[in-house]
Amino acid sequence: MPDRERRWNGWGFADESAPVPESARTWLSKRLGAGDRLSAVPERDVRIPPARPVPDLPATTLSDPSSRLRHACGLGFPDVVRLRTGALEAFPDAVCFPENTRQVVAVLQSAAAAEVALVLRGGGTSVVGGITVRPGPRPTVVLTLDRLRGLASLDSVSLLATFRAGTLGPEVEGALAPCGLRLGHEPQSFEFSSVGGWVATRSAGQRSTGIGKIDDLVAGLEVATPGGVWRLPAQPASAAGPELRRLVIGSEGCLGVITEVTLRVRPLPECRDGVAVLVPGWSAGMEVCRALLQRGPVPEVVRLSDPDETSFGIALTELPRLASSVRNAIFGLRRFRHGCLLLLEWAGSLQKVTLARQTAAKVWRDSGGLALGRTGWQRWLDERFRHPYVRDALLSAGWGVDTLETATRWSALAALHNAVREAMTVAAQKAGFRTAVLCHLSHAYRDGASLYFTFLWPLRCGDEIGQWQAVKDAASEAIISNGGTITHHHGVGTMHAPYLEREVGEQGIAALAAVTRALDPQGFLNPGVLLLQTPEPGPRTPGGREE
Ligand SMILES: Cc1cc2nc3c(=O)[nH]c(=O)nc-3n(C[C@H](O)[C@H](O)[C@H](O)COP(=O)(O)OP(=O)(O)OC[C@H]3O[C@@H](n4cnc5c(N)ncnc54)[C@H](O)[C@@H]3O)c2cc1C
């Protein structure tokens, strides 16, 4: 079967879309007013300048306009606006498709010698500017991992599976399922993001509460560097110096190209069960989540929407008349005036799941929660990978939408939630428009949790990115000033690089710069990503490079 075509100027498959339901349009019109519709220019109207010459690279290399356009950026809000308006700031001069680790090393060495900037690209779903080609004096080549795909080896005794870095989410699970195994790492971008991208960005899947972040799933790594191949084999545990695998996890392409990853996998669960619960408010909901994480049994999925996200979620869900009346009656109860929707899911043996559900039920009942049954959870499960299509539909309907995320300890979570919402709302007001800020708590831990914000606003034609920037800057500032991490799972990219030093300190930046300089002395890998300034060139590395 031929590969389904991907949309070049937005999310997902070209032949798939999701409309904005009428009830959601009404909700948005009331809260925000109408905005200017952002239509999408046809591909033929995008002006692509001629490619600058690049040296011969030892792998298939394309420089036709269509390939250059499709590899020019990721899927952050500014990327999508620029794609839709055809106003990209820069295009790669070529796109290179190595097919194995040997070719990747050879490409790195040729590119370094020719002083070409390389942008490393996995599935292309970065939302933080991690793969957006930027204007610069050096020709830029995108090195894509698209042809390094598939399961390289499986050690089913040790429950370790080694995948090539370009393998996409469905291919990972598709290779494991016939062996009765799964990885369980399911970011919302699952269908299009890659193993190497997950590791490079320290991604979190929607089941991370039970499964762990990708950080916890990586057992071993192979990294191609300009100086040769760096192997960090799988070990169950080790005391051989600092944990260097952890240095590569989250390195966002600045230390080399991750070519293979050995991942900890687990048996497919015998049983899965979930529930939607209505809790009386955000504080009560957070207490339920904390109790579940600290006392156990820990669910695989925990997702608590704040009152505004709960309200918008209802507007997005069109129900038959009877079901809708029942829902309205429940939400109309005084106790649930600021009601919050909590989704929980458990996986494992029937006995384990039954016990976990019973234990959790006691916790939510003690907090005044009401179980709404399995339907809400099942709907989320069925539709969760379709939600990103709604973003494109919202832009066409006149509303901007973006998301951002952070994490902090339980004791600081409520204050961070307030501070970020307030900062975003005020920033939009100052800039002369209204915004709706929605939030959910997910990716929960014993000591804290992630907050995932969605913000929506009426678009002003020609100023879409300016509007977004005003709110995004205010949110980033509020996160850092209130002790949150600048990113829980999207990564640093270029967008969060200005805030990194305030989180990791001057010493942290110096250490990162030194490691980058050691592995990429010429600073040609992903310049501007992770570190604001590419470290000064140092002495050249041994192994294939001049001294
Ligand atoms: C709609 C949507 C939903 C999302 N949902 C989630 C979510 O639930 N959880 C989450 O964590 N993230 C999410 N993201 C963000 C994104 O999907 C993740 O950051 C993902 O891990 C990126 O993987 P990728 O393969 O697409 O990498 P890319 O976007 O291609 O690259 C991301 C970064 O990693 C580097 N990189 C990629 N591959 C390699 C490699 N092999 N070696 C070295 N460096 C490499 C790139 O240079 C870049 O800096 C979402 C994004 C979108 C658009």
C-alpha cells in the first residue's frame, strides 16, 4: 500500500481533517468574539528562492522545491502560520536521506568539512522551533532520519527492543505487538513522531504516569558524531561514571545524530479499564491525583481538566439530545458549578485493574467526585489523535490556538496554574484581544505533575504571530518566575532557549556548551537550538577530521 500523503502546511494526513463543532464555535464567539480567518495559500504560490550549492554528500540528496518546502520547518504555531501564508523565513538548500549509521557518519564528516549547517529531522513534529530552518550565511542541509526505520533487534528475555531512530510510533507498536509486547509511549504526535525525536526532546506519552517518560524507557543508545560512532550499550544499571545516556536524552540534535535506541518494553496488558469522573473543583481534583500518585496503585493515565478546559471540552463534544440533557443536569448541580473532568485509566491483569479502580473510587468519592462511567474515557481514547486536526480547522475559522507545558511540585502547582493563566490573560488584554486559557494536569509523579495549557484567541490578519508571541512570552516568563520548568516535554528548541539559563544556571549552560564543543567542534549541528549561541569552534575531533 503506498504511504498516505502528509499535509505539507499543517497537521496530519492530507486526506483527513476534523471540523470545529457548531457548539464550540458558539463557545468561542461568546468568549472571544470572531477573528479573521487564516486561509492557506496553494503550494504553487509559495516563493522558494534558488538553492545555494551544497557539496556532494554520501547519501541520497534532493534539492527540488517540493522537498525543500516539506523540510523547512516543524509544526509550532509560527511554523504553521508561515506555511499557510507561504511566508517562510528560510528553506534548506538540500535534504539528505542517509540509510544507515555508516552513511550518517559520512554525511556528518562531509558537511563539517564543507562548513554546511545541518538541521537534524526525525518525524518533523517539533513545536518549539527545533527543526525550523533559519536564515544564515552557511548553506543549510536537512538530514532526515526517514530512511532509518524499523526494529533492529529484540531481546525478549530482557524485554529490550532496539529500534532505528526514524521509526514512527505506529511502526514501533506494530513491530512489538505480534510478540505480545508494547512500548506504551504514546505522545499525541504518536502517528508522525520518531524514536530518535522522542529521545532528543525528552518526550512524554499520554500514558507516562504509568509507563514513564522516554527518559525512563531508554536503556541504550547509538549516536553518530562527526568524530565517529558513540555507543552507550544497554545496562540495567551502572556506576560507570555519570550517566551519559541521560546527556544524550534531551540533547536536541546538538551532540550528534541518534541512530539507534534500545528501549525497555513490556508485555501487552491483559486488561484495560478507564473512567471519567466529575470532581467538584480544581483543588479537589489535584488532591485526588496527588493521593493516587502517592498512595497508589498508580493509574497509567491521569488527566484532570480545569473548569475552563472542562467547559470547552463539553462544547467540543456534540451528544444526542437525551445524553446532553443528562450531562447539563449533572453540571448544573451546585456542587459541580466549577466541576472538573478527571480521566483515569489502568492497565494490567484483570485483578490488578479491578483493585486499582476500586481503590481510586474510594479516593474520588471522599473528595465529592462522581463517576460518569466509561463513555467519556473511551471517547478520549478513540479521538485523542484526531484533536490536532482541529487546530487547522480553528485557524480557518478565525481563532488561533497553541499549547505550552510545564511541571512543578504538588505544593506549588495551584500557584503556578494561577500565575500562568493570569499572565497570559493580562498579556492578551494589553495587546488588545481576548484569550481563553484552558489547562489540564497530566503526566503525574509522586512529587508533582505537568500542567498543559491551551490558549485560544481571535486572529488579527497579518499579526497572528505577534499576538501569539505576546501571550507565549508572558507565559514563559510566568513559568520561570514561579518555579516551573520551561518545558516538561516539548523540549527547548529555539523558542525556549532564551529561558534555559534561568532554569539550569550559568554553570549548566557552560557545561552544555563544553560538551557540545567536544562532540561538534564546528557548531554545525542544529545551530541556535537548545543553546542560544552556538559554542565557539574548538579543536577538531579525532577520527576523520583534521587536527
Ligand atoms: C500535534 C502535536 C502533538 C504533540 N504531542 C506531544 C506529546 O504528547 N508529547 C510530547 O512529548 N511531545 C509532543 N509533541 C511534540 C513533538 O511531537 C515531540 O517533541 C517529538 O518527540 C518530536 O519527535 P520527531 O520525531 O517529530 O522529532 P523532530 O520534530 O523531527 O525533531 C525534534 C528535535 O529532535 C531533534 N532530533 C530528531 N531526531 C533526532 C535524531 N535521530 N538524533 C538527534 N536529534 C534528533 C531535532 O533536531 C529537533 O531538535 C507534539 C507535537 C505536535 C505537533
